[in-house]
Amino acid sequence: MATDAVSRIKANPLYRELIQKRSSFAWVLTVLTFIVYYGYILIIAFNKEFLAQKTGAGVMTMGIPIGVGVIVFTIAITGLYVYRANGEFDEMSDRLMKEEALK
């Protein structure tokens, strides 16, 4: 019985749409994360002078705000994913479950 329900859900076009949207969104965020993280590491590896520049008269260098920016970026895209998952993706999932419950 459970296998029948799983098969019906997997055959539902709404399920395929949900999986496609969620996967493509996750891949976009993954690529952005790789660009930001590895970009920062590449700057550390190949352009230390840029990160060592002082930002003003104090002792802070460019590396500190850029590093903080990487952390803030991570928090922001996590929040973006959670927002979309709790909104659009959950709504689609609920509609799918209601459709399948009626069958």
C-alpha cells in the first residue's frame, strides 16, 4: 500500500515540479557559495597584498571586512533558502499531499 502511494506521488507532475524547482534553486545557491568561498581563498592565496591593505588609520585590514562579508553571505543565503522552503516549497508539498490524500 505504501509503495502505491509513493509511486503515485512520484508520478504526479506537481512532485516533479517541486523537485525541479528545489534542486535548481539549491544548485544556484551552491554555485554562489563556491564562488564566494573559493574566491576568498584564492585572494588569500594569490593576492595577500590586497587583503593586507589597511582600511583606514587603524589596524584593520581589508581581509577582516571581506571575511565578515563571507560569513554574512552564508547567513543570508541560508535565510533565503529557509524562507523559500518554508513558503513556496512547503505550499507545493502540502498541495501534493492533499491531492494524493483525495485519491
